[in-house]
Amino acid sequence: MKLIQFIPVVWLICTSFVQPVIYTSNNGVVNFRSEAPFELINASSKELKGAIDLSKNNFAFRIRIRSFEGFNSPLQKEHFNENYMQSEQFPEASFSGKIIETIDYSSKGKYTIRAKGKLTIHGVDQERIIKSEIEVTGNSIRISSNFSIMLSDHNIPIPRVVKEKLANEILVSINTELFAK
Amino acid sequence: MLQRKLFIAVICSCSYLFIQAQDIDLNKMLEEEQKKEDKDKIKYTEATFKTTRLINGHSIENLAPGIMDLKISHRFGTVNGGAYEFFGLDNASMRMGLDFGITPHLMLGVGRSTYQKQYDLFVKYKFLRQSTGKRNMPISLAVMSAVMATTLKWTDPNRPNYFSSRLQYAHQLIVARKLSESTSIQIMPTLVHYNLVTNAADPNDIIAIGIGGRQKITPRVSINIEYYYQLPAYQIPNTANSLSVGFDIETGGHVFQLHFSNSRGMTERTFISETAGKWSKGDILFGFNISRVFTIKKPRKK
């Protein structure tokens, strides 16, 4: 009886003191693309920060909005920061949560997983489940993912004059390689 | 027994909290990392003003390299002309101009105004940028130099006339600071030089101090104010100081500037030192600038 009572306690204590195994990256690539009838906009950043705690299957990703380069003109970049993303007020976008599947990180291989968490863009949180490819290489974890973001979900209005030049659905792709910290 | 149960419960909740705390850490960790990186980077302040002009005069902003900006500006007559003059709209003067961004710090532009059949040419060089992070710089600095030529027929063709007599110059230092996301101010000490003045008693050099600012009302719309104070000792008699109030409205690749001013000219010489109207007498003119940017040279991809 007493022993049984103690099992969850011991388990909890053990798990909470397990040294977290954290993999991180500072230079992941994020690309986004807007395919509107009259204009195609492309931009990317190489400053995606990410961290995964293998012991708990937790993850967190962050990106500086101002680090996006590309666009069709410098003015467009300025408007992206000033008018659409308001990147002074909301300097970062983030995604953090838990990986639904449990992965055996000790064996090499490719896995398709679902990452469930809070996606914050333009200060608006969205609960999202995002499908990703994970490759365990032995000394690193590679992640690639393609998903889309609706501007309307994140309170980013499209002015009527640019309706044909800016898509509501923004296609995002992510590529990063995390190493043990 | 009860004590033990209590003990277990406490430990359980403690370890639960501990796990919770660790969950948040991942996000915090990245945030700390970002902060550390920011300290080693210079973050330049961008978009102090929406466009390269405040209202009549220059703002601290430069065009990006490879960009051409077509500017069409109109100034109508004074509003106090009444319904007969359709509140000034019967009387339009305009300036057409092309600005070019050469390097990130250098731009130049040319223009032609109907007012006094005037050509103008300017260069603007931004040599200090407001920044935070690794280098903390509270202000941005730029110099602007313009040369203007009036091409009206000589008033007295019988006396010897030289081309140099048609020229005037303006030199300006622009000191600007973006105070917050929506508020920016700038100060513009200016020297205007006339090669030839109308009356012998008029000064050849006019010294003025300009002050201007903008306040955003929405991300796309801002209110601008611009005022040039002429030092009384260096002022052409019977001229007023130029005061302008306007809106910047941004739509896609265009910036519209709508404003009210007591100045009719659109070049430094004409609005700083030759403003005749006074706000107090209702000598207010409506005007607008339309700007359309074109990318003429794409920056090389890295």
C-alpha cells in the first residue's frame, strides 16, 4: 500500500530531475511567400531560433520579424514592418508547445510528427497543429516543415487597394538543424 | 497516515510546479539568447518619416539605392480668394521631379517648377544614423544642398545679364530623432544664398531654422508640421515665415501628402525666404505631393 503510494511520487521526482536534453539552433531558415493574382512576394530570414527538450518532447521557436529580407522593393520591406507586422510593437513571432508523437531520438531516421502549440504572430495567438518532418542524424536533429498562415487569423488586414497584390494565405517553409547544447 | 498523505500531496504538487517551470524555460531561454545577440548588433532606426519630404522641405529620409521616385506636387492659390477663385483651385502651380537613390546614404534629384520657370537640383547625404544596441546614437544627421535656377526672361535685357545671376543655393543640415514608433522630430538649420537680389538693400544670405515633426494617427496616416523661422537680421523685408500642416497617406507604392501652407513655392529658396502670405490673414494654400516609386536597379542577390 505504502509502496504503491510512493511510486507516482518517485516517478515525478525522477522525471523532474532528469537532466533536460536540449537541442538548439540559431540559424534556421524561414521562407514565406504570398501568391496573389498581380504580385508574388518572397522573403526569408536565416535567424530562426529553436530549441527542443528531448526529455519532455517540448519545443520553442522564435523569429525576429525585422530579420526578413527579400521582398520586391525596399519600400515593400518597410511597409511589411511598419504597416502589416508592426514589428516595433510585435518584434517577434513564436511557436512553442509539445510534439504529439513520441520519437526515439536514440535511433537515426526520418519521422513525420505533429507539433501542437501556440503560434504567435502580430501579437495574436493561435492554437495550431503543424505537421513537420524530423530527421534524427545522430548528432543533430533536422526539421523541415511547410504550412500556411492566414493573415486574417492574426489580425493583419489587407487594404482594398492591394487586395490583388497580397494573398490572405501566406505559405511558410521552415528548415533548421538543431545540435545538442 | 494523514501526515504522510499530506507530505505526498505537497511533493506531488511541488514536482508538478517544477515541471511546469521547466516548460516555460525553453521559451525564456531563446528570449535570453536573443537579448544577448541584440547587444552585439547595431539596430538602426528605420522609417523616421514616411517619405523623403516632410511637406515642402526635406526630411531625414533617403531613397534606397536603385529606386527612382517620381514626385508630382501641386500648390493651389490662396483659400481666401473665395468662391470666385474657387478657393484657390483656379490657380495651380506645380513641380515635377525625379529623385534617385544612389547609395544607402546618398540621393539626388532634379525638378522643374512652373512657379518662376524654375529648375532645381539637389543632393542629400545622410552621414549618421540613429541606432541602438551595440552603438547608441540618439540622432540621425544629413546634409542637403540644392541649386536652383529661374529661367524667366530678363526684366531688363539691355543691361549685361549673366547666367550666374539666375542661380540661388540652399544648404541645409538635418538633425532628426525618432522619439517613438509614431513620433519623430527634426531641426533644419538652413542657409539660402542669392547670387543676385531684387533690391540692393536685400540680403544675399538668408539664415533660417526649420523645425518639423510627424505624429502617426494610424500605421498608414500621419500628421506633419513644418515651420521655418528666418533670423530677422537675415531676412528679405516683407516676407513671412513658412508654416505648413499636412497629412501623409500611404497606399501601396504611393505616398500622398496633402497639406495647407502659406508658401507657394516648392523649392528651398521659394518657400523659406520668399513666402509672402500670412496664416493670420487667411493666405493659406492647399497643396499635395504624389510620390510613386519605381525599382530601376534590383539589388544584387546575396
